Amino acid sequence: MLFKANSNEYLANSVIISPTNPRPGEDVKICYNGLLPKSGASCIHAHIGYGFEWQNVQDVHMTQTPSGFEATVTANNHDTLCVAFKDPANNWDNNNGLNYNFNIHQ
């Protein structure tokens, strides 16, 4: 079963989204300052998909900010926003294979 979190449940991994309860069609800001930047990565992409089957997959370049990396995506019409992060050396932060999964409220 796919575990879906509210934004605050991934704070320990330095992953948050805003708004914390996105709706379909709403812009969602993804903020990341986890394992990859802490290991020295200076370029990060968010690997985004929707639903249990990872539909509409895309890689989104994240902008470096003083507080980490940020990207904005539009919530799709599925129940889950799935995210993993990668750097140019193909190192991944995928929450130990569980990914970062957020509810999209219909």
C-alpha cells in the first residue's frame, strides 16, 4: 500500500510542500534540503509522478535558495503527488525506496 503523508511528516528529511493540503490544479511548492545537498550536490532535480503507478512522470529542475532547493509544480488530478530527488551524478534520495508521497485533496 502506498503511504501518503501530510507535509510535516517528512520534515526530518528536510522535505516539505506548500500548501500542505494541495488540490488538483493548484501550484505546489516543493522545498528540499535533505541528503543530496547535505552531501554536496549543487544541482537537484525533483522526479515527480502522480498516483500509485507514477503517471505523468517529469523531472523538474530545482532552484537553489538560501534554505535549500525549491520547485513549483501543478497538482495533477490524482490522489497522490509522488516525489524523489536526484543529482547530476545520478545519486537519489527516494526516502529509502518509499519515495515522498503527498495527498492531493479532491
